Amino acid sequence: GRLFAARLPAFGFAVHHLTGAAPAPGAAVRADLETLENELLRARFDARGDLASLYDKRRGRELLAAPVRLELFDDRSAKYPAWEIRWEDLARGPRASFGRLEWREVVERGPVRAALEIRRSAAGSRLIERWSLAAGAAGDRLECAVTLDWRTPATLLKSVYRFAGACPEATYDTGIGAIRRPVSSAGLYEVPAHHWAALDDPATGAGLAILSDVKSGWDHPDSSTLRLTWIHSPKASFKWRHQRTQDFGRHRFRIALAPFAGDPVEAGVPTLADRFVHPVLAFPLEPAHASGPPEPRRERYELLSMEGNGALVQALKPADDREGVVLRFRNPSSRPAVVRVRSVDPAASGAITAATVLDGCERPRPSNGGGGGDALLPIASDGSIQVGVAPGGLATVGVDFAGSTAVGLIPRAPRCEALSLSGSSCLSAARGERAGRGGFDGRGRSFPRECVPERIEDATVPFDLAHTSGGATGVLLPRGEEVQIPGGFAELWLLAAAVGGELEAAFRLDGDSLAPVRLRVPDWRAPLFVESRYRPRLAGGSLFDEVVRRVPVAFATPFLRDRRGCDLVAEPGLLFALRVPLRGSRRVRLPDEPRLRLVAATLAAAGARPLREGTPLLR
């Protein structure tokens, strides 16, 4: 598809109409097999496919002293293999580099973005790097989308960035602020950073920031080098042999390199990292039907406008227990920050009527005046509020509006109605309580009761769980029951999971007059994000594609509870949203499948679908 540069408001959305191929402007980005270039940066790749040069055109500076390499280190931890990276392995240096170039191709040529794709392999693993440069404001960084199929044992994989300058201390992102650390030593070498780390040369003022969306382990072996850990697959002892295949499988993540001048925090690297880690999301809209009357639709919306330097928005979310929204700010700098917040379109969402100072748990803070009540921020004559954030601190504010912030955006959920299910199994158990009726899985394991709400507001349809509260037996193990469907509904949605492994369930409509609806139901303890898996029993090991989960996860808990009421730590539990199209039928016969667990049911009057990037929004 054709790319275009979209202009978007903050904290809102804009609708863009694609009417056909427009004349392409002059190329703002240029690409060939060795170079990516825009008005701000020029990247050059060597014969091995490594990034050999990154030139900052605004400041006239080369940022790299040597090509960016992927280096393979011995990873010999035997005592704590899952957690430990040994200083001895890093001090010994890499045993090899990820150097075998197999293929490269220019896959995008602008004018909005240019991209070069490079494929290589080493020691049984394969790598695809997609380097890209954008035009305009997004062109201030060189990005790389990485797809790595990893199956190299006893190996630590690091990307190595050698800066064209000297920096005795590297700067690391702490999530709220930043911390400077010296060159690595035996006592402090592998350190964490949330989304960025940076080197800056005090003598020249030049700086290089490395941004990362998910990888977070770094080291600083000398004054001009930063290394980011990509993979940790240790050579474990026999006791911990199951950890030898740790990190085996398919990995997808993104990194970026960006120049700056001066101190990284004051130069705006935290803001740059936020933009990189949280990119704009795009959704296609369903066009209005030509036969019907035009339906009014908002083309542009901006909830709030914010002015001020230093503080960043950590969260913007609906309030849990009242109307309005919750705003959380962070200040990564060493100076106090002040942010002015106002409603952009009072006619749509209403003017700000109250701003309550909240604590980290989003509870109102008491007033300092001594008269009781909640701490409130004053509202200025122009309708704005002013929020102060301490250096390296957080501030949370609840904002109420005169109108609704829901503005009837896109999507509008269909009319839904809960359908009663009568079950004989328990969904949850309290801590220290023995699971009744064999628990959720029939073997005593259940969801932790304190984590189960009375209602799930999923992105697809809501589910009512009140009938399972307090350990009540509300989970149905279907044995071919027939469910009567009232008129006016198009879909039946089920909150369900399988126990004892994934299964296929057949739902029969109006007896056998219509073809059955067959659905795959994942196991309630299935891995949540596994895309590929390693089969160690096959000769040499083999990667194979896992089923990409197309069943929406509607509910998840990070741990379970056993038959004695004890926590099963790091054993997550899942429930899934199953969609049964009714096709006009008024009766649904459930499967005769005792391994299936039906927790709740919801009827939807129109087609509902999960809200995911790239899927159409409902008007």
C-alpha cells in the first residue's frame, strides 16, 4: 500500500480520506543498497550489511566510530542461568559476530519513508533487519524493525554501538527519570534501562541515543561503547537443563538511533523515546452504505491540549469509579515542571469542571487547608488547570468535564444482553480456601477470587460474571444442552476456555438444519504471546510456527490458585471470547464436551469484533 504523512492532534484522532493516487512530491528520502538518507540523517551500510555510518546533517557530525555489530558471547552461567550474565563471559569478548549476509533489498523508496531490508544468518539462527528513515518530523531517528528466529545454544547476543566520542558515563532511562553510570566493572556491568540509553561527549556536546521498545539490558564496556542485550540462552547445568532453550523462538522488536546535543534529558530524548515506543495506530473505517442516509461522523477530535516543557504524559485513561479521566505526568528532568491543561473542544467533551489531585492508587488526596475534603486544583478564567511535577517525580490528576468524553467516537458497540448460564463448576477460590467442586479444571485449580471482577468490559462485548462471585458454581461444562435465543440478535459470544489442552467445539444451530459452527478453544493455561516454539527432540532443534491466536483473550490473571488455596506463582490463567454467528437461528445446541468451560454468555444485536490495529472500526 501507499504511505502518506498524517497530521494528527494530541490525545485524539483524525480521519483521512484516501481518494486515489495523488502526484508524488519530490523525494524527501533516498534509498539504495548502501544508503538511506533524508534531510536530517544519512545512514551508510557496508558490504557485510552492518550500519557503518550515521551522519547528523544538522550538526555536521559523524556519530559512529565503527560499524554496528551483532556479537555472540559465550553464555556459561551454571548456578543461576535464567538470571545471570557473567562478567567473565563479557570480559572474554565475543567469539563471533552475526556476519553472514544472505540478501538485501530496498523495500520502500519514499517519498514518505524509505527502507532497506537485510537478511543474515549465524550459528543456526536467522535474522531480518528492516532499517528505515522517514521524512519530516519523524525523520529524526534511524529505525530498525528486527525479526529474529533464534536457536543458538549457550550464547548471549548483543548489539554493539561504538560512538564517535568519549563518554565516561552513560545515561540510562529509569522510567521516571535518568541515571548516569560509569564504565562497566566486575561489580556493575549489566544494568537495566526502560526504553533508551545514551552516550554524550562533554567535550563536543555530541550525543547518540539508542532507543528500544522491549529490550532493556545494557552495558558500557568502554567510554565510547554501548551494548544492548538481545538474547540470553545460557549453557545451564543438568539441574537447570530446561533453561538451555531460554529465548529460543521468534522475536520481534524495534530499535532506533538518534542524535542529540548536550544532556540527553534536556535535549528531549525521553520525549523522542515515547514517540518511538508508542507509535500512531491506524484503523480503516467502514464506509457508509450508499443506500442509507449519511451518518454524521466526527472527522477530528482532540480531548485535551497541554503546554509546558519538561513533563511527559505517563497515562491518560478513563477513571475507574466515576466520570472523567485520569492524567498521570512524569518529570524526567532535574528541574520542576509545570503543565497547563485545557479542554480543546468544550462543545464536544465539555469544559473542565473539576481537577482532583490523586495519589498513585488514584485516590483523592486530602486538602492541605485543614478543612477536610479533597485537594483540588484551581481552574483559571480560560478553563485551564496548572499541574506541577517535582524533579524526577510523578503527578496524578482526575479531570471532570461538563459533558461526556465518549463523544460517540468510532467505535459504537452493538446492543448486548447477558444470557444466563447454569453451571456446576467454580471459577475462583480465595486464598487459603479449598476449591469447591474440583475447582475450574476439575483438579482443584482455579482463578484467584480477588482478581475476578463482576463484569468484564472487553473491547468486543461485555461479559457478566456476577453469577460466579463468592465461589458460586456458575461455570458450565456443556453436555449438549440447547439454548433458546430471543429474537433480534445476530451473534452469541461466549467467555470460555478449554482444560487439558486445546480443543475444537461444534455449536449446532436450529437442530441440524444449518451447518455447525466449529471453533477452536485454547487451553486456559496456554502461553499468551508464544509465536514459535523450539522442539529439542528433533535433530539439531527446529523452529515451527505456533498457531497465531485468533481467539481474543478477554480475561487474564498473572497467577492461579491450587486445591489448597495456595498461589501458583507465574502460572497465568486465560479466558477467551468465542463468537458464534447465529445466522437467524433461535436455538443453539452446545457441544457435548466436558473439557470445555463456559463462564458467561452475551448476545449481540449486530456484528461485533475485537478492536485491534489494522482492523476496521465500527461507526
